Amino acid sequence: MRSSRRHPLLVPALLCALAVLAARPTDGMDGDGGSGAGLGPQVARLYKDAANATRQYENGRREAEAQRSKALKAERLLDEQRQKIDAMHEDLGRIARAQYRGGGLPLTARMLLADDPDELMRGQRAVSRADLAVNRAIGKSLRAEARLAADETEAQAAWRALEKRNADLAKLKKKIEGKLEAARSRLDGQADASVTAGSCPGAVRLDQPDTRVGPSWVAPVETYELSATFGSGGSRWANRHTGQDFAVPVGTPVRSVGTGRVLKVSCGGAFGIQVVVQHAGGYYTQYAHLAAVAVDQGDRVGPGQWIGQSGSTGNSTGPHLHFEVRVTPEMGSALDPVPWLSQRGVPL
């Protein structure tokens, strides 16, 4: 699967995202998800919400794993620090025992009886310095242990908070995806009924993405899997496949690949609901098997503008977008769209 979208999201925004997604209006969707012309926009918005919830969840999951690693590292450091403190206590104990064993007589008496009083004093000072150094080291280690314990507590708390937040996001994600699946099914049924009745649905205006700054040419859908290729054979086609198929769910926003004018919007026949766009240089692009259209004949469109939503109308065995590049508006003049888009900076 290929996706041109790259939107890094910050984990501190997860709670805000939960509130925004949970409070998002449903534009008249009742208990069964609504019906009629509003289905297309509802599916488009739910599609965006589901994608956003998925990104938020995945981002939060990675952050929770990082916090968990941080907590485990703090725990390991704390164990190491405690082992160092235990070793220092043992050193101090050995010094104390040595002092006790050599301290049966007062220091003055030992100096009078010693063969070398200076040597005795030097040894005493060395023991005192060692005793002081060990005590200082233990104090420093105890302070370090306290800091590490605080870090561990903080990391564990952050990890637990993220885990809870991710559980909430997972529930919301599942709920949105359930609504999306139900709305997609109704949109698909509505499109099939329109085609069967020979009554093309009118344009349903969608909330368009911001395309003011972007490439001159784009892929017809943003996230997809390539399926049937140009020129491939099969029982579904009279001759050879005349376009490139993009396997996408029903309701996926379909984009104009470049600047142009909507030459035709029609429904019925093998292509079901379709849009044909005329581009400069004598080229035409076709978008077929749609569930809904978002443009009317004669509209000017730009690269990335949503012109419809994918479906499975016409001669189709499942949800996908059939995309063609032609040198005339009609069938029989198709070019392989993959190299054509590649030449315009859009590798598929």
C-alpha cells in the first residue's frame, strides 16, 4: 500500500483529539446513520475521522512503548544503585570491624606501646579518611537512589496514563470505523439503486482539502493498493483492461489528477457512475465505478480536488476506482496511466 500523506502528530494532543473526534457533528445522521444526499459527505467525514483516529492511536501506542522502556530503564538503574549502596555498606562495615579489633587500648596507650607511633598515626588518619569517604559516597548514592525512584515513579505514571488514553482511543476508533462501514454500505446501495433506475445522482459537494499549495499532478486516490493493470486480460473485459484499478473502500475520496474541466458526468453501462476530465495538451482522464460525484459538467477542477467517491457501480466485482488516461473523451483511445503519471512526477 502506498500513501502520500505524512502528518506527524504530537502525543500531547491525544486528549484534545479524543474530545474533538467524540464531539464531531454527524450532520443529520440518525440512529441508523442517515440517508439520502447527505450520505456522501458523511462517509467522507467519517473516512477522515477514522484515518485521524488511527494515526492518533498508532502515535500514542509508540509513545506508550517509549515510556514503558523509560520506566524499565529507570528500574534497572535503581537496582544497580541499590547494589552499589549495599557494597558501600559492606566496605564501611569492614572498616568499623577493623577499627573495633584494633581499638582495645586508648589511642594514647597504643602510641606509647607502638614501635613506630608515626606509622600508627598515619594508619589512623587513613582509616578516618576512608571512613569519611565511604559515608560521603553512601550519602551521595542515597540521594541518587531517591532521584531514580522519583524518575521511575514518574515514568510508570506516564506509561499508565498513555495506556489508558490509548484504550480510550481504541474504543473511539472502533466506533468510528463501525459507523463508517455502515455508511459505506448504504452509500453503495444507494449508488446501485440510482444506476439501476437510470437516474444519476446529482453532485454532492464535499468539504474540500486545501490544495492551494501542492504538486501540479497527484494520484487519483491518496491511499490505495494497485489491482488490475492496463492491458491485462480477463473474462470481465471484452478485449483488454483499458485502465489502472485502485483497490479502495467505498466512499474513498477520488481526486482530479491535475488541472482541467469536467467534460462529462454520467451513470449506467459498464463504468457505472463516472466522471471524465479534460486536461491541457489533449489528454482526458476518466474516473469510473463511483458511488457519488462531487462535481457537475463544466466545473473547473484543480490537482487534488475531490471530484467524487469510489464505489462499485457498473461492471465491477468489488469496490475500486477504475482510472483511465485517454487522448479522446471516449473509449478506445486509452494510454497506460502508470508511465503517464510517472512522467508528471507521480510514481505509483
